[in-house]
Amino acid sequence: MKIANVKVIVTCPGRNYVLVKIETDEPGLYGVGDATLNGRELAVATALQEHLAPILIGRDPDRIEDTWQDIFRGTYWRGGPVLMTALAGIDMALWDIKGKRAGLPLYSLLGGR
């Protein structure tokens, strides 16, 4: 399984919200994460679309930690709020995929309940 597409959705019900939708090459399997940073939503959306989405295409969505480390350590603006918010949205979407693929609620994969 590979990441086939990354969509960045900016919506505005009173203010901007940024969602990251990561689609896999398995039909119907995708994950969604929130990447909203108050006051900098469009900066996060641009970072996702222009810089991070190309890095994700073709990667294995199960390798969440490797993806996180590659993005965090391999970017110029390491540790800033825009990048960290974008990375959080990607992380949430990848965990969403993992939970859906396993057929389990995410809390059980993380050791909860």
C-alpha cells in the first residue's frame, strides 16, 4: 500500500479550517487530519500543498514514525508553528488510515480503554 494523493482542504465557516486528506492506492481507504493554526491557516495550507505533499506521494502510510522524522528533520523551518501544525495534520491522517485498515478504533491501537 502506498500514498497516492494528498488533498489540502481549506474551508471557512466563519474562519479558515485546514484539513489534510491522505488517499492510498487501496480504493476507498483514506485518512483525515486537522491542520488548523489560528491566524496562519493559509501558510499551513501552502506548506502542505507546495512542500510536504510531494514528499508523501509513494510512501508507505504504515511507516508513521519514519514519515514524521523525515519531514521534521528534513525541512528548512524545523520546529516552527506552521510546519509543526502541518506535520500534526499529516500524523493524524496517517493514524486514521492505520485505524481504518485495522478495523479498530484508534484508541485501541494506542493502548487505550
